[in-house]
Amino acid sequence: MLVEQVAPMVLAALAAPPGTISGEVLGIAGGRAYSFRTRETPGVFAESGTFTSQDIGDQWDELLRGA
């Protein structure tokens, strides 16, 4: 990817009004500019304060979909 392709997106993002870009991953691919939206679920919590891989596996559906 060339700087000439990426620079316009970076400049536009920096000049965007405050609060208009949140949770976005911006991309450039040739002549196409796009964004991915991310989301945050409420999450899951480890009673002990740390997770094991088994804990995460047991709560996987809730972790991805939220309560």
C-alpha cells in the first residue's frame, strides 16, 4: 500500500468533527475506501479475577453475544 493511497484517509479522519468516528476501523484498497464497525458486548467476568481458557470456553456464547 502506498502512502499516497493512505494519506487522504488519515487526513480526513484527523479533520473529522469530534465524536463522528468511534469504533471504526478505516481501510483503503485501491480505489475503495471503507470502514468496519466494531461492537462491544457487556462481556463476562472471572470470579477469581483471571480467566483460564476453560472459563472463556464455557462462557463463549455469552462473551460474543452479550447478556
